Amino acid sequence: MKKIVPDPPVSTLGQTVPHTHFGSCNGAHPPVFSVHPAADIDDALVHLSAALTSAFETNAQLCEMLERPLANLAWSTWQSLEICQALIEALRNGDALAQAQG
């Protein structure tokens, strides 16, 4: 007998590990935030992409406001954020392609 509704695709990337904390203000106090253990990697990548987009837009405003030589630092950060965004998209698209094929 065939199933009427197929099982949802399973991510090939896995899950996050427990105890990944952030927000400690360089050790001035215990961490305020942490990544939820066993979060789906694709969900984590979606949130990471949103956070990077926010940083990218904020940095773009800095690039327009600053004068040299500080603007050079902002443009360097722009390029690093652009690399991160491209890598996240490649990971998400690669996972989607693997799920479609498998």
C-alpha cells in the first residue's frame, strides 16, 4: 500500500550541538544567550542568514557615512559579510538539492 502523504524531507546537514553560548560581554558575566541544542541546521542557517543580512545593511549605512580611512574598514567588513551570505546560500541550496534528488 502506498502512502498518500510522503514523509517530510530530512535535512542531510544534521543538528546543532548543545552548550554553544554567546552574549557574555567578553567574560564580564556568564553568557546571556545560547543556541538551542539539537536545532535543525537548515533552521539555524535561516536565522543566521537573517542576522547577517541585518549586519550587512547596517554596515552598508556605515560605508556611506564614513570617510577614508575608516570607510576602508567598513568596506572590508562588507566583503566579509558578503562571503558569509554566499556560503550560507550555497549550503542551503545544496541541502535543498540533495533532498530533492534523494
